[in-house]
Amino acid sequence: MSSLEIWATIVGLTAVTVGTRSFFLVLGDHVPLPERVQHALRYAPACALVALIAPEVLMVKGGGLVAWNDPKLIAAAVAVGAMLATRSMLATMAIGMAAFTALRLWG
Amino acid sequence: MPQLVFGRDAAVARTRRAAFRDGLRAVLPATVATGPWGLVTGVAMVKVGLTPWEALGMTLLVFAGSAQLAALPLIAASAPVWVILLAATVVNLRFVIFSAGLYPYFKRFPLPKRLLLGYLTSDVGFAISLQRWTAQERNDPAAARGSTEQVWFFLGIAAGNWLAWQSMSIVGIFVGAQVPGSWGLDYAAILALVALTVPMVASRPALVGAATSGVVAVAAAGFPLKLGLVAAVLAGIAAAMAADIAGERLRGRA
């Protein structure tokens, strides 16, 4: 790609980002949002996060499921347990990464 | 300088500053996820062949990790600009859903400020803010949406997130490929997301929705243009709503 095309892409991507992120902030006045939809949106954040996480934890690069004893899978399970026990994000990360590193080096 | 940011009215400025600080504090743990992502994206931009200036321009202007990462292989393949923009739009579709969730809180602002608030919306910022605001509404159903406190909390999150993302992304651009993949730093990002998700699935409908979303995301991982992500979010929301309605019926009968 030429430098001009790359800069056009960058400007275009900026417009796409502003457009999608403020879509209903701009159109909300003209597109009424039913209470039911607003209620449904409460579940959106957790669903979006799990949709980002699940393929990373459960799949190997290039497709296919990981083995039951994969360090990523076990570390994620340890992290869930740590979060339930400590309610601290940083403690969860520390315990999870310690498990991940230990399993990769000696697992 | 503080006057410039928080305004001249002392009482209002105090509220704004306290809420801004709360936001910064709330986003701090999540920057552990944002930072490595920024680093990886910074490295990836340079590896694809962007000059440092182009990479800097991209991170400072676009400010959208997943859209940037989606665009890079297409840039490397010299795809037409419109194809790249379409792919980025689809990857960003979740933000359209987020904007609908944020609308009740930001609708009192004029258009330019709404565009700015939209631009500053991140996955993490949306999740933390809406989580806190809906909890506030459960405690006080009569509270008005979009209070000064709520908006400045959001801005505090946005500021912390922006700084963490940009600084690490710029480090990534200049340190480039010298970060060894063997550090496993990228997995810290995923574990941070796990920690962020656990408190959000405290109710049965949320758990059903999250599980459904995860299964669909894995099953649809091969979909082109990251459409699997959109399918997963939609399926998850639908399942959560179904569980919600089923739960209401059961309670009604009991």
C-alpha cells in the first residue's frame, strides 16, 4: 500500500470508530429504545467479555479445542477460583499468571 | 489547570474530581489487561510494515485495538480501503450495542460532547460503568441517569484506559519485536478479562447468557471478519433474556 492509502485507511478507521461507538448516542433521539431492549443490554457486557475470552482459553492457534490439561485452561479455572475467593483483580492476575507460568515450565 | 479541567465552581469541581478519581481507581486493575494489548498492537503495527509515524498516527487517532488488529493483515495484503473499513466496522459492531446502553446516561449532552464520549468508550469502560450505574439504580431507583458523578466516573475510566493503551502501544511501536513471546505476557490480558467477568455473572440469567456466548464464540470462531464475536454476543443476550423470562414464570407460579 502507498503511504497515501495507509493514511486514508487510518482516517477511515478513525471515522468508523467514532461512528460505531457513538451510533446510538447520536441517533438515540430518533430511534426510541424499548425498555425490553435496555434490559437485555444489561447482559451485553458479560456476554461480550466471555465471547472474547472463550476462544482464547479453549482453542489452540489455527482452530480445534485445547486438551483438558492445557496450561491456559487450568490457569483460567484457577483465576475464576481466585476471583471468587479474593474478589481482588490484581490478586487474581498474580495467582493466575503464577499458575500459568508454573504449568508451562514444569507441567 | 485543574480549573480548566474540572470547572470554576468549587462545589461542582469537587464532585467532578472525586468521581474522576473513582473512575481512575476502578480502571487501574483493568489497565493490566489494556497495557499488554496495547503493547501487542504496537508491535503488530510495525511488523506489518507501517512506518513508526504511520503506526503512531494509527494508535493515536483510531484508538481501537481489535479494529486495528483486524485491519493489519488486510493492510499487509494490500486489500482495498473499503474492505478494510468494512471489516473494522463489523469488529466494532459491539460498540453500537454499547452506545445504546450508554445513551440514557449521555443524552443530555450536545452532539460534539456525545461524539467525544462515544469515541472514548472502551469494552472495559462500558462494562465497569454500566455495572456500577445499574447497581446504583437498584439501590435508588428514583436517581436520575447521567449525573455529574456518573459522567465524570466514566471520564476517569476513559482517561486511565487511554493513557495505559497509548503509552504501552507507543512502547510497542518502538521496542517492536524485541519483546520475546515466551514471556506469555499476552495471557495476562485474558486472565484480567476473566477476573472482570466473574462478578458480572452473579445471577442465573447472566450465567446462562455468558455460557451461551462462550459456546457460540468457540463454535463460530472460524467465521470471517470476526462475525463470530457478534453472533456470540447476540446469542448470549437472547439466552439470558430467555432465562430471565423463564425464571419470572417459575416465581410467578410458586
